Amino acid sequence: MSRTIRRVSWWSVVACVMVAWPAAAQLRTSPKVDTRPQVEEVQPQIAFDKAQAVAALDKGNASITGVACSYHDGYVYLADNTQVMLFPATPYLDEWVRLRKKDQRNRVVTMSDDAYATRVETETDAKGNFRFQEMQPGRYYLFMQFAFNQAMSRDVYAGTSNTGYGAVNHYQRQDYTVARNDEMIKDVEIKPGDTTVKTALTRGGRLAAKLLPCK
């Protein structure tokens, strides 16, 4: 019996291999787009007068005393052992405070190095009390960042049991904390002849903060 020999061209072999071998899936990529809001840094447009600010912090005979606290969920939190800064109320600081109190989403209001360096600072005691001594008549801004953890509790579902009266849901008390970072700014004025000016640095509380600050 004779055999028929079939000759197959190498192009046919390549074609068969390509059909038998599945094509690799194509991976299409694109540059990652940062969708996070871009934070804009802004500063007052008014030039900072360092000589004016330094002169405003010359020593005098008056004092500024006060207490600092935050109100959350009907409770008072005393700002204990927290830094309080005092800045002279120059036109530069007036604009900085105005900008700072605006909506700050997607932007941060900063201060020049010279303006930040021209300040007086102190620290509150365990009950939130503070004092600035040897001040002269004039307007000042008190500034504080009060960071603390607020203790909270809530009822958490723990399961259901069946009794003769039907299904009963059970809850257990769970403790947790909420991180707070309250910013406080207060405009204070020492008038000629004043020896002591009393004030309060507060956040929240509304009417209670005005009538009975930090009580």
C-alpha cells in the first residue's frame, strides 16, 4: 500500500499554531487621576508691619485673664494644659482672622513667619485658666487649638431571645471616643486705665457659653 505524502507549508503550520494558541487578553491602562480636592494655601494680602506689631507687645501694667473650654453634646470640656497664643490686632491679623473664620473647605489660611513669631504665649492650667501679664492698652487676638478625645457611649444590638411573650432584642452599652480639634479665636481689648480684663475662649455652647462660660 502506498502512502500519500502531504507537504504542508510553514505558513500553514504557523496559522494552525496561532489558531490553537488563544490570544492574550489586552490590558488597557490610563493614568491615575487624583480626585482628592486640591487644598489652596492663602494668606492676607495686607503687608505685615512688624515694627507696629512689636511695639504693640511692649510691656505694660495690665493683665488679660480667662478660661478656655469647648461645648459638645451638652457637656463642657475644659482646655487643660493647652497653649494659648496672643497676637496684636494689626490690619494684617484682622484680615487673617476674617479669612480664618470663613469656610475653609479645600483651602488653608496661613500666616507669615514674621507675623507668627510676633506673639506672646502661655498655657492653661488643669482647669482651663490662663493669664497674660504686663500688657499695654490695645486690641489683641487670643488663639487656641484644643485637641482632645470626647468619651461617648451607645447601645449596640447584642442579639434576640424568645420568651413566652415573644422575641426580645438585647442591647449592651459600648464606650468609644470622638476626636475633637476645636479652634478658638477671641478679640480682646485693654482700654486705657484697665488693670485686668477677663474673657473666655469657647467653642460651641451658644447661649450657655455667653451666660456661664466654661461652667
